[in-house]
Amino acid sequence: MRVAIIGAGLAGLTAARGLLMAGLAPIVFDKGRGVGGRLSTRRAEGGVQFDHGAQYLSARAPGFDAFLRDLEAAGAAGRWRLDDGRERLVGQPGMSAVARYQARGVDIRQGVEIATLERDGGGWSVAGQRFDRVISTVPAPQAVRLIGTAHPAAEALNGVVMEPGLTLMLALPARSDHPFRTRSTAGEAIAWLALDSSKPGRGGADCWVAQASPDWSRAHLERGSAEIVDLMLPLVCDRLAADPAGALHVSGHRWRFARASRPLGQPCLTAGDGVFFGGDWALSDGAEAAWDSGGALARAVLESR
């Protein structure tokens, strides 16, 4: 059985890993240059880096907790101590290390954007190849564009509501004293602010990651990258009592589909035609939801044989 997976985030990679362990050889297609989706690390000139998507990992259920322990044992993750003394697991030397760990041995075709899915006999055509099964882990609104509104799964996918997120990455000269390592302020424009360089395996300049609230992000979603920086930089520097003119690096990023405010409500979806849909948006948001959905997608495909 030939299986194509669209999307090399944690859900797609976990599904691929499950199929690989079952003896199949899935091919993962992703439009980006790297793997991980929101488990990504942005690197810039001067040796600075930023985890500009997911900030850390935590587990609620035993299965994902075991996965995190495997990550730590393999050296792909380390413990990050927060201001209150609690520890959170983070990818090491960046969050993208988590995705690379899950991607080992998987056939991944990067820089390939899949616009639509088309029938090919009893299977589906993806990137000019025929597959018996297709797994889509792209955000629900993008999945609808893949299959069209007439597809039986489109109604359920259209019921998923996703929120955007705007991110600012800021590098400042290193200093020995910091007002905090993380600050969460629900209801304000800057909802999350973290000293990313305080995570294990980082160093050099003070690298800060700021994430805007869903409401603020929605209001400014269509602004260009330069405008996003112009709007967010003064807000962040005010929090840090820092001079914007002293920035060593500053850039913005738009996550159009950052999290699901109304998830699908089940780990994966299929209409029985060989196409399967899932992602963190299927259950809630975050890495554990993506991992759970990816495992469910692999099992559903295997059960469809």
C-alpha cells in the first residue's frame, strides 16, 4: 500500500513513523524547506535563533510522556527552568530538533506544495504519483482546498475554527540581569514573552520571542512583515525597558492558523475514500494533540487495508 502524507509537522511525522514501523514506506510532502511545522526554529545572522512557534513541551497522558522521555534520553530535548522553578521540556538545540528526531528514516520531499488532490483510478494522484491512501495534516481550511467543498469530509472540516498568531523575534545585547524569563498576559496585545536564549543549548545574545494574542493577531493579520515589526517592537521593548535602536536582530512571522478555538473533536477524519485528515486542530492545539492525531491517523490507515 502506497501512502502519501501532506505536511511534515509533528502530526504528519508521527503518522509516517507509525506506518514505517508497520512495514510501509510512506512519502511525506511539505512545501517548506524544513520539518516541524510550528515546532520550528528560526536562525538568523550573528548566530541568533528563535523558537518562533511552539515554546515548550508538556504531557498530560502516559503515551506522550514516554515520547518526551525518549526525546530527552536521545539528547534531542532538555529541561528549561522557568521563573517559578518549574521545568518544561524544550527541543535542543532548538524546537526543530523534536521534529528531526521524529523524522529519522522517513522519506521526506521538501519544497513540494500540493494544491489539490485528484482521483487516479482507485487511488489518488499526489505530486504526479499514484497513492492508495493519502493523509493530510495541513490546517483544516487548507485541507478543504485540497479536496473541494463537494467532498463528504468538507462539512466537518469547515466546522473547525482556527485562530491566527503573530510573532516577533528580537535579539538584544546580552545582559546578566533580566526582569523575567517568561511572561504570560492574557487579554493584552502581547500575550506571551519569553527569553528564548535562556533555554538549554542556546547562548550569545538575548533572544526574545513575543507572541500576540489571537484578537490582536486577527486585527493585524494582513499587514506586511515590516508593519508587524513596527507595531510589535515598541510594545515588547516597553515590557523589557529596552531601546529598540539597540536591537541586533528583529523580524516578524505570521502564523495564519496557529491554534484551533473550535477543534474537530476527534483525532482523525475520513470519508472512506482513502483520504484521512488530522493534525493538532483535530483535538485542540499543541504538540501532544498533534502527536495523538498522528498516531490515530497511522492506525486508521493500517486498519483500512
